[in-house]
Amino acid sequence: MFTGLVEEVGRVVSLTRRSTGALLVVRTGLGPLEPGESVAVNGVCQTVSRFEGGNFTCDVLPETLRVTNLGDLRPGSGVNLERAMKASGRLGGHIVNGHVDGCGTIFSVKRNPPSLGISVDPAIGLYLVAKGSVAVDGISLTVGPDPSADRFTVFVIPHTMENTNLRDAAPGRKVNIEADILAKYVHKFSRL
């Protein structure tokens, strides 16, 4: 489990496609990381297979490449990183599983100092409510007013802009979206 509070923006060293998916290598200052440890990469839960020289390696499955933006990464790409929360840790954001629901595309970016408004489509509208939580590239954010079935807006504070890959947000960029798990359960049980 993660909190959506990004610890660092790491840099992609390489993404090597294989018949079994891809091998992703990321440069990080979070180390040392242990093999088997979970790290959210742009909000996608990945398992560390190796850590050496400040780089960690993970195996990315074909389904992950299909559903997330990890397959679009290039050497030098900035990725949001968060280690899994310890049971004794504080839940400062919201419950983020690292199981991305899909990709959205940034529709617009409005710089309105000191904040940044980012509109994303398509939304996962049935799970979103104004002032509810959503993870965008692994960042715990608050949904803005009037989310619809095909678009939602989040407002980003200066600290988040400076310490995540949203500092490079631009229209057309794909982002990973994970709806709040509690909203998913409420939706499922309301349909019974």
C-alpha cells in the first residue's frame, strides 16, 4: 500500500522490451532498496528485482505496459517514486494500491499562481466526487469541482509542483489514474 506522497522524482536509465514485457531500470536516491521490495513508479506498484549503484531494476509485465504509461518511458524520463508504506507509518495522502485503473490524457494546464490546475480526460467518472481523492501518476490529489464522466480537474500546490513530475505537465501527456479504493467498493456494493 502507498499513500500518494511522492518521495522523489527518479530518472529512467533504460526500458528494454522483451517477449515477457520489459526490464525497467531507474536511477534513485531512495536506496538501498531490497529485492522483493515494492516501489510505486508513476503510481504503478513494481517489485525491485535488483539494486546496484543507485539504480533499481524491475520486471514490467505486458498487462502493465498495456494499461499504464510505463511503456512510454524513455531514458531521462522523470518518474514519481514512493516506497510502500510501513504498517507503523502515517497515512498522509490517501490509500493508493498502485493498481492503476488506466491512463488519462492531460487536456489542459492552467497556471494560476500559486497553484496549477490540470484537467484530465477521460476520467473514471463513476468513482470521482468533488473534493474526493484520486491518484495521478501516483500523486494523491483532490478532485476539483464538477467531475464528469469524461473529464476531471485537480489543483496542484507549489510543493507538489516542485517535487513531482507534474512540474513538466503539458497537454497531450499520458498520466496513470487510480481511483480511490473506497469509492470502488462503495460503487460495487451499491450495485448489489
